[in-house]
Amino acid sequence: MHAMFHGAPAGNRSAASLVLAFTLVVAGCEAKPSGDFRRGAETSSQAAPKAGQADLKVPSGAVGKPADNRKIIYRAKVELAVEDFTPVQAMVAEAVKKFEGYIADSSLAGNAGSLRRGTWKIRIPVARFDEFVAAAKGFGELINASTTSEDVSEEYFDVEARIRNKTKEEERLLKLLDDRTGKLADVLEVERELSRVREETERMQGRMRVLADQTTLTTVELVVTEMRNYEPPQAADLATRVRRAFAQSLDGLCEFGEALLIGAVAFAPWLLVFFVAFLPVLWLGRRIRRRRQQRVARGGSV
């Protein structure tokens, strides 16, 4: 190529030089690796955060977190029927202790001799949730059981990141307050901003505590009802349905008789008061009627 340039006229050599330089420039642009440009663009995009998110960092586990790092709220409801309610309370207390939980709320209805019913709200650690539900189903005949779950991982890690940001903002405000030696109005403005940041931090910390409690301990609602001669509906034949209907009718008749007796006993004092109050009226009426009968007997006018 060098010989070709020397052998050509001066004008042609200039034109050829321009063409060659242009070709080299174009080739260099095409041959330039695209990775440098992409890295430069990524660096620029990372160096320019969104407004209000200058210090926002993605929490560890929030993106691409493993499955065991999810924050999930588990709830279950188990409804059972038993023929004898007496041992149920001890069974529930023993199971709660065995599976390292506690009873958050409970209510009992009915007395011995009548149908009784108990409801328990039980908090169980996530790791023992399935075991406890399986054990609870064995307390009696299963009527209904349901389990629900709610994934709150996004909210949990978002609140966690916001708390970190607010903590950093509070640190900057404290430093600014220590260095501030200007007007009193400026100091008061910083203190108001500091109070606002602390209030927001406390509110988010409260929400974080709620989420942590709900995702650490599951909630199981256990409902146990005393039923005589209970059999699952799918196993009931004609004889079972007749026996069940007769038992329910007999129970209803007994309850009606008890209610009637209680009503009579409650009305007895009022009946006594009524009788005592109207006794003089009855006596006066009988006396007037007797005098009239005597007059009629003597031939007098009424």
C-alpha cells in the first residue's frame, strides 16, 4: 500500500488518504466493544438515583431471596364435634404446651348436662404449625378445617428498608443540629424535621413488630362443639339420620321443659303478689253477691 501511494499523483494520494482515514474511523467504531458503553450507561443510571431515594438501598433478601426467607402469615380454623366436652380443655392445654405455643383467647359456653361449646385462639410457632393442626384434628370428629396463607415479604422488607433510611436521615439531622450555630429559626426548623422523622420511624417500627409477630407465630382457631351421637354427614344412612333427628327432638323437648319450669318458678312470686292484691276485691264481690241472693229470697227487689 505504501508503494501505491508513492506511485500515484499527489492529488490522488490526498484523496486516497482521506478515504483510508474515513475507513479506519468507521472500522474502529464498529470494532469498539459494546460492553464499555453498557457499563458506562449502567454506571450513569446507578449514579443518578430517583428523587427522594438517594440513600435507598435494597435490603438483603428483598431481591432474589431464597424461599426460606419469605415472610408468610399462616392461619387455620379447625371445627370439631365431640360427645363428651369434659376432657377437651385439658387436651388443648397439653397440646399447646407440647408445640411451644400459647392461648391468646378462649371462650366457653354451656354447663355440664347441656351441650357445651369452646373456642380457642392459639398462637403456634411456624415450624410447629402443621404438627399442631394435625394433632388438633384428633381431638374429636372433624367437621371442617381450612388453612390460609398470606405472603407479606414485599411489605416486610420494604418497611425494613424505610426504617434504615429514616435512621440515616435522623443521624444527618442530629449532625446538622450539632453543627448549627445560626439563627434560632433555623434550629427550630431542624428540630421540627427531626421530630417528624422520629414519629415516622416509630410508626414503621410498630408495623414491623406486628409483621414480625404474625410471621413468627401462626394463628389457629379451634372450635369444639359437644354433640351427642355425632357421625360425619357423608357416613350417615337412613337409620343414623332417624336416630339423630330423634335425639335432636328429644334434646329440644328437654330444653323446652327446662325453660318452662324455670319460667314457672320465676313467675311464682308475681302470682303470689297478684293473689294477695286481689283477695280483698274477691271477698267484697262475694259479700255483695250473697246480700243480693238474700234479698231475692225475701222477695225484695234487686
